[in-house]
Amino acid sequence: MQPKEKTMNFKKLTLLPILLILNACRAEPNFVAQSEHALPEIRRLANDETNTPLVRNGFVAYGDDCGFGKHQAGQDFYPLKLCSVPQSLLLANEIQELPVLPDAVPIIFENKVLYLGNPDSETYPHGVLGDTIEAKTLYTLEAQTLKPAAAAFRLPENLVFENNTVTLWGDKVVAVISGGGAGARVAVLALTNGHWQIVAESAPLPNNRWQSPFVFQNQLYAVQMPHLRGRLVRYEMQGKHLIEQELGDGFSNHEIGSRETQIAAILPNYALIPQMDLRHVVALDGSGSLKRLAPELPAKIVRSAVQNRTAYFLLADGSVWAWSQP
């Protein structure tokens, strides 16, 4: 299925502080020239930095004053909760027993925080995310105390989580699992009585082939082989199986070697998915219709953000482009 042209255009943002992007800004009605002073904070995020040296690449906000990230001790990384008041820094001794991925991106799940950890570099050295270190275990911690809130979910010896995070899907989470002589499969996990279980999974791709899932309007999608083919599929749960429906080719929500594993922007009525050149974007609506947005962007997309029905794409040249949902 080839995407159709769409008349609504991107708008380039300049001279706006990051707070406008994260809180309440609207795209300017016309294109404006790029400024050297535009959006310094989001540019810093593109370099995996924040305003604190303790947390880099994967800091996620929790409430008004706290967030979760990673703490490095020697060669290992461990879960960290950081609050704005120094006395609120929580790094319990037992957390030192739960090593997480160097690029782990924690996810808030209800009143818990989820980390992928127990790093392994031998089981499945594919390296599509920039290194061969993958996770063997999903950790579930209490958001207030960082103490375990559920049993650690450990994969069999021949499998890994080939991602640095999981995806929320209602009261379930979605993971990418690879190994055992096959490539990436999408797995849906549910937490019952303090234990995670795989309740459904897709057929695996061939060995050393990867896919990146995302959720839009409570439907599960993935871009399969985003560096080679870019096959967009929608998954439906049928018993313990995820059955796929192909929607089109030529898409990519990940650049090979990048730790940004899902750069599509999800709005209430549209999912904006880059094409494989990462300079064109296609809007997917709830019916499965695909329409290309204009214009071609001047550089590759690095990451995306969404706020107040507007999608923001940070490009490799440092500029930011916005598209507001009609």
C-alpha cells in the first residue's frame, strides 16, 4: 500500500524554549528561518544529556519533583530515583543487586517503574541498537521506594529482550524478544498476582531481523525490519497469538545503531511515522489509511515529542518541525 499525499504541512519552529514544547505551544502558521539560539534544551536532549550529571539517556519524570534514571557504579548501572530535594535521593542498597542496561529507559506502569536489566552480550549479539548488550530480565519496582513490586521476569537462556524499554498497552506491556535461532518477535506480557506472563506473541522474524512496536488508539502496531524493508503491520490478539495485518512498506521508526527505538509520534487521531529516508512522514489514522505529509524535511529525524495535539520532530541538523492535529 503506497501512502497518499496529504495537504497538511509541517511547520518549522524557531526561537522557542523547551518549556513551550513540553507544555503548551502551538506551531507557527508559516515557515521561519532557523536560529542558532533555537531550542537549546531539546538539542541537549539529542545528545543524551540532562541538567543533572547523575542521569543521562533515559531519565523519565515521575510526579512534579522526581524522576527515574540510572546510576553508574563501576562498569554497571542500577535503578535510580532522583528528586529535586537532595534528601529525597533514593538509592537503596538492594537496588545494587539489580543491574540494568546501560541505555535502559524506565517506564512508569501504574504505581510501579519497569526496567530491562540483567545485561548479556553473548546470547544474541545482533547489535542493531548500537551495541550487543541486551537484557535478560524485566524488573518491576515500587515507584515510591524502588523496592521490588513483583517477581523479576527472566527469559530462558537462549532469549533476550532486544530493546532498551517496553511499551505500555493498557494494563499490559509489549516487549521485543529475540534469540533461539530466530529474530525479533513481539510479546505481550500481563502482570497477575505479582508475576509476569507472556499472554500472546507474534511469529518471529528471521535471525538478525528486528522490529519496533508502538501503540496507537489502543491498537498494537510494529515496523518490521525498519532498516531493510520497513513493513508496517497491525497486530491483533487471537488467543496466545498476535496475528499481523500488513498496511504498507517503506517505513522506519528507528535508525540503525540508534538507542531511540521508536521515533513515530503518536497523536490522538494520527500516528506520524517516518519513511525509511527519515525525511518524509506519513500519517496513519485509526482506519488504517496512510497519507504523506509535506514537505520533505531538510535532515533526518532524530526523535519526536508530543504535547497538546502537536507532534514535534527534532532533526539531525538541530531544527525542530511541528505538525498540529487538525
